Amino acid sequence: MQTVNIRQLKNNPSTALAAARADDMVVVMNRDRPQALLVDLAQLGVPDLPAVRVALALALFRSAAVSAGFAARTAGKPLAEMLTLLSSQGLPLTGTDKVASDEARTEMRIARDWLAKPAS
């Protein structure tokens, strides 16, 4: 197992990824404290890596850490297919918090008002 600090990771991420591929994992340190772990998925010996990517994308989207587009890229799926998958899992495709909901309503009202205005 190797360690890299954040500066090293930022300056040369390919070195850290190569180390993860060769050594199974790399610990990313932030001010002498472990903060993240890089693991090459191929080293895990998982028989179905595409399924792992989809599961990771679903988990990240479910936790509101990423957008649907980012989840699609993570899963290696087209956006339309990812949206179908997310909705089939019962995950809302729009924000669930009240602020996001209120903002969406306001934006829709503004759009309706704008469309209703006569052309000048």
C-alpha cells in the first residue's frame, strides 16, 4: 500500500492510479491524515465490473452527491438509459428538498409568464 498527499495527487494523478493498479490501493493523505482510498476496480477481482460501476452511480445519485449526467458517465450508460434506471429504482429525478422544489416552481411560473407575453 502506498500513500500520496493531495498535492501529489493533483499534480500527477496518473502516478497514483498506476500505483493503485500495481499495489491494490493508495491512501490519499490530507495534512498527514488519511482522507481517501484509491482502489483499482480490476484489482478487486469482481467478475462484473460494469455492475459495480452502475451500483456506484446509483449510490452517488441517491445520496445527491452527483447529477444524473455524472451518474450516467460513471455507469458508462447513455443519459436516457440512466434516467430510466434511476426512475425504475424509485429515485426522484428532480430535487427533493423544499428549496429546490420552490425554486423549480418559481422558474416554471417565470417561464409561463414569459411565454404568455405578446411578442413586441
